[in-house]
Amino acid sequence: MAVLNRMDWYDLARSTNWTPKYVAEDELFPPKLSGEFGLPLTAWEEYDEPYKQTYPEYVKVQREKDAGAYSVKAALERSRIFENADPGWKSVMKAHYGAIARGEYAAASAEARMMRFSKAPGMRNMATLGCMDEIRHGQMQLYFPHEHVAKDRQMDWAFKAYDTNEWAMIAARHFFDDIMMTRDAISVSIMLTFSFETGFTNMQFLGLAADAAEAGDHTFANLISSIQTDESRHAQIGGPALKVLIANGQKQEAQKRVDIALWGAWKLFSVLTGPIMDYYTPLEHRKQSFKEFMEEWIVAQFERALTDMGLDLPWYWDIFLKDLSETHHGMHMGSYYWRPTVWWNPSAGITPAERDWLEEKYPGWNDTWGQCWDVIIDNVVDGNMAKAYPETLPYVCNMCQLPILGTPGKGWNVKDYPLEYQGRLYHFGSEVDRWVFEQEPERYAGHLSIVDRFLAGMIQPMNLEGALAYMNIGPGECGDDAHNYAWAEVYRALRAERKAV
Amino acid sequence: MSDIQILKPQKTWSHLAARRRKPSEYEIVSTNLHYNDRDAASPYELDPGMFMNEWYKKHTFDTALKHADWNAFRDPDEVVYRTYNLMQDGQETYVFGLFNQFNEREHDKALDPRWAGSLGRLYAPARFLFHALQMASAYVGQVSPASTLTNCNYFQMADSLRWLSHTAYRTRELALAFPDQGFGRDERRYWEQDPVWQGFRELVEKALTTWDWGEAIVALSLVVKPAVEEAVLRQLGASARHNGDTLLGLLTDAQLIDADRHRRWTAAFVAMALETTGNLELMMAWIACWAPLADRAIEAYCGALPDAPGAADAARAATRDIRRGLGL
């Protein structure tokens, strides 16, 4: 072969900055789109992406990856894995696809923002490939669930979720729109790729892939681990941008963006991924607890990445570490209790064996969350189903758009963190959510949470029925108990046993 | 309670289910994917008045180029991600096969040094121009009102990176064959200072700062790209063939295959735009505004191509033919 090596010509392909003449530099790279850091083009030419790939390498490798993932799908199409899967596992897939597929597609445009507006030529080329990756992830994660759409109406939400005002989707959009759709190129590189993709997608995709393989869902396991191989490339776009910022005295601005994005990602994961891992995935297929996954993929990873970068741990690190054992249990109980408002069937996940597992992984679970579940269990066992469904809405946070919650039991600690800003009173679920708002209130102030909309009369009639109509979720789509309350039989039997004694 | 209708599973996504036709893979994974058109007051789920919400309201949704349903747009080639890679991996195998073969035959050593000088001035600096197309396509894609349009622009962005990559690759090879001609060193100077490039530089700098989606897509797809492709691919390729540079002729032919695909979706886009009254006049007015810049760019560039008499006229005429063929 008489062809050049990649590095013979790679640098030329990223020597593409020029000094504009017919328009000003600030017109070609408007600060609000390119980043208001006051750094000139030359400063960004120092940007050096650690993961280098050329166009011909990209199309070749990606073609091969697609061939792999799509052939596994084709081979298993008639396998009835979906039909035979545990209902809890189906719920995992439904929640995942609905919250993720079109969000990934939207990320293509966040990558395109970096491509067009970054002053770093290396970033522009890497974001070109990143943009293509995100088209891939959007398209695959629509094509794969589409196979099941004729079997189960809730699968329609793999597409539909992003078009609705379903509460979890308001929260998902609020987060993704904040970190990736409405930021300048450099902030996107920090908030989306460094803060979100490095750790959190790793956890969602590799963690869930491990559970999927255990559950025998090889198509899904293959799909999401294939996606992660792309993420691990384009997630490295943000690191070198942080280096440039820090070298140019912008550490504080960089740190702020990391801290905002990390917190939002955590909150979203506490409602979507926590329940999936600790309650929906069948007990025998759980590789690790959500907290263990978080500690491995997020805590350890970030402590290392931030230190390597010369950044600090977020100021709220202690709060975050404490919440790892708590928040998602509340989110699970909330989404279970309000199950008609979600597009999947939550698995309660509280049989005696599962409770033992929860107690082992989260010492004290039975004395806290367990007490609340005892009430739900009693109502279901007694046939008091009216009491096992909600009538109103929970209060939600004006930042993460998720319920404001605390840990039940003796240490009951639920607390509102209010803030008055320009005559309006806002409510936050934590000190950190409030802090995020205070950093740039003009980004958030005019937004109405679903509860604000309810109180403003935008949701009619003002009851659960009106709320469901507003969320565009109807009978046939609304969630109910994944196992049709089969778990209650265990408790009925236990009661009968106790009576017999 | 008896009249509550329970929603049943359908054969495809609910938004495609009303039609009787079985959707293609392309439609399943490409249509109606943007969610920023849910709420006219607030494209994104944040303060309606924040900067980026205002940006999309103004530049995407309030453009003068109107259509009742841009989401009805379909790429005539129905390109999806996986077919894009299948196609372009094949194309790259072909191009890198050419690079390999011509290198083995010591093609560059046989080139006339004067032609090598022309390549240094008229070919190698094109990487800046192709990169500008990459950036412009990325912008038009991110503000397009339909995902099917967005995708065409993103694939076009990737194709522009492809052209840029070929140029960088050849620049390095030429630097090895002609170490004293400034390959790999002088491109930026040519791009920023040589009069042959200033027309294109002005054209793309202005196109890159056109924020209104309607005007940006018209300027890029109907004026800028046709001018670049006819001058810097087709006429350069012809000039190359007259100067013993078979490789460059074959390379620009291969790149023009991408350009032809871009023109097919552009034709579908124009046909769709013309369904709405007023768009014809609007697009004609934009073109009238942009075409003189493109003509000057073609003039300056093609005038310098060796052994290419009439290149400027031919390129200019070709851009007219493209537009006329679309009713513009």
C-alpha cells in the first residue's frame, strides 16, 4: 500500500481557521453562540482532541458497527424475547426509549452548534462526527423499538414522548434543553460531552447493557453498548476545551458549567435510571444497585476526571453523595404512585425478597421507604385500590421539574427551598437546584412547571383526568402496575400464614 | 365509563399511522423528529424570552419562506445514517484506492512543476472553502424546521468534511513530491490574500453570517454550493485533465457524486417551497441578491485556471441551468 498514515495529514485537515475580512470575527463567531469567554481564534487553535479519527476511518468503522448491531436485531427478530420478557424489563425499555431516542437526535443539533460556532478547528471536525453519531443514536433507537409498536401501545412513546407535556418529559426536556440545545458551542462541549456523556451515558448504556444481557435481551444489550462506543469518542470533545479555558484564566466559568450540568443529570437519572435499576429490573438480573453503579461510573469517574483537569469537585459534592442513597427511592415511589401519568408500567419491586435486597444495598430502607410501601401494600392487599391511586399532583421543583421530596421515617426531612425573583415565588427541591437558578435566572424565570400551569388554570378540568389529557396520555398508554399486582399475593399468603399461627 | 376508548397498538408510530402506506425505514427514523415546534412561544423548555428561544422563533419559525408543513419534506434518496456509511465507505474505498494506485505509479513525480504551483495556489487552499461549506451546512441543519431537511444538511456537512479531507491528504502528498512549493504552509495565505480566492471568501463569509433559515438555505444550496462545485470541482477537474493530472480529475468526479445527491434533495426542497404562494418571488429576490457575489467569485477563480478558456462562462452558465431547471 502506498497511502499516507493518518497523522501525516490529520493536522492539515484541522488547520482551517482563517481571519475573516468581509465580516467581523464577532459576526462569524457571535459570542452568544461561540462562547462569551473573550478568547480569540488563536487561543482556540491550541485545542487538541485526544481521540482522533478521520472521515474515511469514521465511515468504515461506523459501517462495521451498524452491521453488527443490525444483524443481531435481524437474527433475534423472531425470538419472542420481547413477548416473553418480564413486564418489569419491558418497562425499562419503554422508559429508556421514550426519554432517550429523540433526545439523542436533538443532540445532533447540539453537536452541529459546536461544529458551526466553535473557534477550535479540531472541535469543529470532531463535532461533525459527533453530529453524525447522534443521528445514528436517534435513528437506531427509533428503529429498534418500532419492531414492538404493533404489540404494545406504550411502545408508541418511543417516538411520541418528546411531543407531550407528560411530566417526566417536561423534566427531560428542561434538562437537555438547558445543557445542550440553548447553550453556546463551548458550553455545550462542557455540559453535554464532558459533564453528561462521559459519566452518565456510560452508566445508562453500559450499566443497562449489563442488565439487558442478564435479562436475555441481547438485541438491546448490543444496541446500547454499540452506541456507547460512539459516546466514548465524542464525549472527549469537552476535555480539551476545559484545558483551553483553564489555561486562559476561565476556570471559574468552566467549573460553574460542570457543576450545573452534573446536578441536572443526577436529578434526571434519579427518576429515570434509579427506579429502572433498583426496582424494575428483575431481581435475579440485577448486576449492581443504582448506587453502586453511580459510585463506580459517576463518583469515581468524576473525581478522577475533575482532578486531572485541574477542576474542583462541585461545591455540593457532600449533598450529592448523601442523595445517592435516597433520592431515587422517592422518585420511584412517586412515579409508581402516579403511575397513570407515565408511559410505562412501573414495577413496584417490593416483594419480601426484593425488600431484603433493598435493605442490604440501602441499610435502613425498611424503616424509611418501607414504611410508606407498607401502606400501599396494605391498601392493595385489602382491595382498597382507590387509595392506591393519586388524585392530585405532587409539588414539583422549578429547576429539575421533579417532585420535591424527602426521606420518610424518623428523619423526615422534606423541605422547600424557596426564592423570590422579580416578584414571583419559586420553589426548589434542594439548595443546589436553587443555586442553579440563581446562576442565570433569565434562562429559567419565565418557565412554568406543570404545577404552575395547573395553578394557572392551564390544565382543565383541574383533576387527574384533566392532567392526563394535558399530558396527552390516554387509556391504553397510561401506566399501571407492571405485574398487575401479582406481588400482592405474596403478602396475602403471608397474612394468611400469620393468621393460621 | 363505558365510552372510554382504549388506545390499541398500531402498525407504526401514531403520527404515521393515519396513512395507508407501510412506512419505509427512512420514514420511521427520519420524520418529525424535532420537538422545538410544540410551543410557538417557547421552542425550548426554558424561559420563552431567553436568547436561544428568541433565536429560533426569529430565524427558524419567522422566516419569510413559509410552508404549512415542512415536516412533509422527504429526501428523494431516503438516506439514513446506516445507508450513508455504506455508501460513503464504498466511495472512500474507491478514492483511497485511487490515491494508492497513483502513488504507486509515482503520479505526482510526473506532474509539471508549473502545474504543481497551480495546485498550491488553486487547489490546496480549497480546504478552507470546503470547511466553510461544512460549517454552513451545520448551521442550516440546526435551524431547519423539519428533521428530514436537517438530516440532508448534516449529511452534506459530513460530505464537505470528506472533500476537505481529500484536499488535506493530497496537500500532504504534494508537499512530499514538491517540498519547495509551500504545500501545507501557504494555503491560509492564498486563501486570505490571493485575489483568486477573495470572491469565494467573501461569498462564504457572508453566507456563514446569514442567520435567517430561509435565506441561508437558499443562499447555500442554490447559489454558494453550485458556484463552488462548478468552479472548484468541475472546472478545476477539467483543467487538471489538461495538465496531466488524471488523479485530480477523477477525484473531483467522485466528489461531484456527493454534489449531485445534494442537488437532488435541493430540487425536492425547491419544488416543495414553490407550493406556497410568494415563495417564488422571495427566492428569486434572494438569488438576485447573492448571485452577483457568486459570479464574481467564479470569475476570479476560473480566470486563473490554466488551460481552461471559457471556464468562468461555463461555470456561471451551469449555476444558471441548475436554478432554471428548478423553476428559478
